[in-house]
Amino acid sequence: MKHRRILSFLLAAAMVAALALPASANSSFTDVSDPNTAVNADVLRLMGAVSGSGSNRFEPDGTLTRAQFCVMLVGVMGLNAQVPIHTTRTIFSDVTAQHWARGYINLAASQTIGGGEDGKGGGRLISGVGTGQFQPDSPLTYAQAVTIMMRMLGYTDDKVGAVWPAGYMNLALSLGLTRGISGLGAGSPITRAQTAQLFVNMLRTETAGGQKYYETLGAASENVMILAVNVPGDDGAPGAIRTSRGTYHPAVDGVAPTALQGRRGALVLNERNEIVCFAPDSTNSVTVVLAGDAQATYLQGNNGTRYAVDPGTPAFTGNSEQADSTYEKIWTDLRGGSQVTLFLDGGKVVGIYYAAAGAAATEAWVVTGELNRASFHNLTGGVDDYTIKKNSSEIHLSDVQEYDVATYDAVTNTVVVSDLRLTCVYEAASPNPDTPETITAMGQQFNVLPSAVDSVSKFSVGKTVTLLLTADGQVAGMAQPSSRLRSNAVGYFDDMDGDKLKLLLPSGGTVTLTGTVSAASYSQGQVVTLSSSEAGKVSAIRLMDRSVSGEFDLVDMTLGTYPVAAGVVLFERSNGSPVTRVSLADIDARSIPGEEIASYHLNTSGMVDVIILNDSTGDSYLYGQYVVKTNHVEGSTEETTTVCFVNSKVSKDLPHVGYTGRSGAYVGVALGTAGDGSPHPRSKVNLIEIKGVSRTDFFTSQGSTFVTANGKVYPVSPDVEAFNNDNRTWFTGTGEEILSAVRAYSNKLTVYVDPIGYKVRVIAAN
């Protein structure tokens, strides 16, 4: 089964490479399903050029009339405020005082271009059809729409030349104005969706004066990312739009262009610092759950794709501009199970939005009573088409349990549900218990959300309480412990210190807890359930072993009959050794048999959120050499020997190991602690030696490195070690740096493969 993992991984990688990410419209209009139309329509909504018909419909396939086009045109030009003064004029005999669009038509017809109304080469922006009529309810043709937009760009008859409409149509094509429009003749009626495409194209089309059109509308900034809409502004008023540059209110009241979330483009502000326009560029976005911890130069989503990320790539959170934050500063916070939104331009990551622990949630709701889609209205601002996720997996409304905590991520339009409960002693409050902003429990300071202040203020400092925590570890409520509200928190020791624990958060992050640990010798180094009934103390109960009926299917994400959460946290141990966190992305298998599962944990919705593997991947071992040291006893001819484990990062004497093999042998060890506190291997494996490997036998696929040796393909561990036989030293650096250095040093290499996961763990330069 172990050997088959390598082949199955390569097959899976090939399948992933052929997959396309699904698109989502996320439109603010109820009848728009096409993602491109959704963006275009919401750009026009932001500019006040469209507002939607009855039931908030855009009617994308509806034929556009000449009157409706005038409404769009006036909005795009930013002239809506001037409409009232044009409602009393009569310019066209068939646009009477009773016509609903009279003001828009008269205003549009009053605009001049070029040399003015009577100047050479100039003229009106839009004209009637002769005989003093406008025919407001007649369909607008493709040629008419293009001609008017070209005039808006400053291209008059004397600049276009040729016969109408050919001259205008040909120049529009060369400038990119008609990009995305096909199958229309010059005289064909144009739909509302097609017109929206033309207007959005026009924003980035060069005017006759050499500017892009959006630059004529106000103060413009490029490469701005829309992070969230319909959020509180800096003044506290609702309805603002949060961007990577700052938070601003739209110039048009009451608009929430949800399709623009996750887009990058040019942001245009008026003199009052209000948004008058957003011109999207070619950037799109994708939201992924990390399959493993982020690395310094890349991260991998659970969609199977690995994304290269430059360290200087801008990084943002949903409720903070953090203009100076970069991937280099935050990648260590992105653990497996974290949800991130990547802004992609031609496949290159140009920005990252992430829910930073302690920063993502600003408002939360503790679930009580019966639920329906409207239950979350206060969180979502009235949005109904949200998705619901728990432990990064999409769930149904019926999966949400009483006392779960819900927050809303506007960027991904997701209600994030957390069932994290921590029973503990309420140790301190700041600035005071009546209006706490933070509380202290288990040595950790927890942020208290404003919506939780009422419930927290009902309890006195020193009481044993149950904290209801958001997915990012903030206090959403405080309750009296009971059989229904007992602690379900899970954590682990990530080092050998008995008084430091990591509390696992549903967001993928962790919180460090401190205090005297009960049963420390039994639980040390293991995955534990957490609670406390006494200040300064932590009850850490080892998660008991549980047998599995079936297998861990990494394709369908099931463990036996249980669904596995996308944000599942994986650990591995060997023969009772301390656990090591392992990455889902590094498991080169489609399934793991039940006998290799030591234990698992279920959340309140019956999904597996923690799995402990038992000697399944080989990642729980340290890899290096056993070196035998000879020690001379002073004043005697006697000699003693000490076995030492060594690699580029570790050098540990193992005083209780009776080793009879050769010094310098390559091994893997799972270290625990002996009775006297010294390190002691709980398990040891000898590595498989394969000689005669050259630097050209290594290759990269889907961001992972492999080597062909003895006719087989082996993955190379991201934490590979390498030894220089010439000077008897270890190569140092990250795994990637070590691999590069040893290949550069020698073309005569020996690789050492572990017999569990069949990965290359050590390379020796001969």
C-alpha cells in the first residue's frame, strides 16, 4: 500500500492540473448569474447608472431603449444631480412632461463635444431622429451605443472620418471599446448586459486627449482591491466599501455592489472622498482553504493547486487596511485550515486577503432558537445568498447547532460558524468587568467583541465560566457551564514544556495557554482536551485512542462514515511518541487505512476536525545520523560510548540507547523523554539507501520536488536534510535551500528514503 502512494499522488496531481475553478456571480441583482455581467452591472450600480427594476432585477437579456440608455449615460458621466433642472424643458416633441425619463433625455441631449454645439468638428453628444423627435422607447442599436460612447471619449466626426457608422465602429474596435461583444450587426438592438460591457470597457479606453476615461471622473488610484462592501465607515455610518487603500462611502446612497468584492482595479474618488467609480482590471480572485501550513514562498489550497507567492505581496484583513502588511510578515500565521482569498493577475498572486486571528470578526451572534435564512440578517446586512461554513467546510442551515457562534466575512459572503467552547476560570478583565474589552483566562488575553459585553458583564471575576468563542478566538459570549455548555476545546503540546499548550482554533490558527498542567507526564506531547476549574491551572486530558471502521479517504474527505472538515488538523505519532503536526498537502496518498488512524475528534455537527495518524506518513520522525562517540574515563584505560542523534538543526545525546550499528548510519527517530528527562527515541527506522543519483534526476511537478532513483519516482521531503561527505558537515538552511546547495555541490548523490512514507529524507554528496 505504501508503494502505491507515490503513483496515486502523481495521478491525483495530473487530475488537479486539469480542473477549473468554478465561477460565482455573487451579484447584487437577483436575476444575474453570469459572473462577468454581475461585475459590469455592479460597476454601473456604484456609479448610479442603474438601480434595478422591480424585485431588484437587472434584466440582462432585455433590449435597451434609447431612454434607458440616457439614464445609464447620465450616471456614468456623474451628472445625476443635474437631472431635476432639465425636467421642465421641452427639446423633443415626443418626450413630454409625462415621460419618466424626460430629465435624463434632455440632459443627455444638452451635452456637447469637440468644438461645441455649433463649432467645427463638434456637436451634440446624443441627437434625436429628425423631425424634432427622439423616439425614447425605441430599441437602441449597437452602432448608436458605440457612437455615443466614442463621442463621450472625445472622438468627433472629424477625428473618426469615413462613413457612419463604419468609422466609429472600426476605431472603437482598435481602442478595445467593443471587447467582449460579438455576433452583433451595427443595426442590431443591444441588450442591457451588452451595454453594461461597453460602458465598463469605456472606463479603461483612452480618450482623444490621451487619458483613460475613468481618470476624467475624479482622483484615481490603480491596483486597489475591494475587500468588503456594506460595512461601517470610518465615521461609523453603514454602507461603506472597504478597500486596500481605505474605507469610503459611495457617492450614490444605498448601493452594495457585492460582485466587486475580491476584484482589483482603479478606484476613483470625488472631492468629498466618496467613491464615484471603480474600473476593474484583469485581476480575479479565488478563495481557498489551506491544505497545509503556508510556506515562505508558496501556499497550497485544498483545491489541489499550489500558488507561488512573492514575499512582498500585499496582504490585507477584512476590517483593517494594513497597507504595509505583506506575505512575508504574515505567512507564519497561515496554518492548515485557514481560509484565504488570493487576487490573481494572469495567474500571479498580486494580493492576499486573510482572516487574521483576533482581527477577522468584528461582530458575532450566538445562535439561539429556530433558524432560517433571515436569522443572520443583522450580520450580513440583509444579504440572503451567503454560504455557511464550519471548520472551513460548507454546511447546511440545519447543521448549525444551538450556542454555535456566527460571524460574517463580507469578502467571501460567508457566515462562519464556530462551536468552540472553553470552560475556564474568568481571571481578569480590562478595563473593567462592566465594560470589558479583554478578559484573561488560562494565562491568555481574549478580545471581547462589543456584542458580547452584555453577557460577559453578568459574571464576576473569579467565576468558572464557559467562553463561547468565534472561529478566530474572540469572545462572543460567556455562559454558566452545564452539560450542554461544557468545554469541547482541543489543543496540543508543540514542545516538551509541560506548561505551554496550543489551543486549536476553527480558523486554523492557535492560541497559547499557560498554567500548571494536570497529569502533565501522561498528556505531555499529546493532543488533549482542555478546560480549567482553578485559576493558574489547566486540565489537559489526553485524547483517547479511537478505532476507525473504514479508511480516511482524502479524495471524498471522509473518515469511515464521518465527513472530514476541510479545515481538519492532522497530527502523527509513532509508538506513543509526542505528536507532530502534519500537512494534508504532504500526504502522498488517496486514502489511509483505519489501522493507521490512532484517534479522531468530532465537532458538534458530526464532522471530523482532528485526526491523529499512527506511523502513517513518516513525518513524525526526525531524520539524520546516529553518531557513536567514544569517551575516555579520566585516570583509567576504560572507555564509554554515547550515541548521539545529529542533523543540521539537532544534536542530542541519547544516554539510554544501546546501539550496536555503525557510527554515521542514517536513521529516523521519534523522540520522547526518558524517566530522568533526557531525550529517548520511542521509535527508530533505518533509511533505504539508493546510490548513483545525479542532480538531473530531480524534477518539479505541481510545486513539489521528486527524484527518479532505481527506476522509481520518490517525493522529496520539504524538510530534506543533506550531508557533505567531503568535509563531514551538514548543509544548512530551509529544505529548499539545502536541496539546491547539495545538487550544486555534487553530481554524485546518494538518497535515503524512509520505509513508511517513502519520501527522500536525507541526501548525501559523495
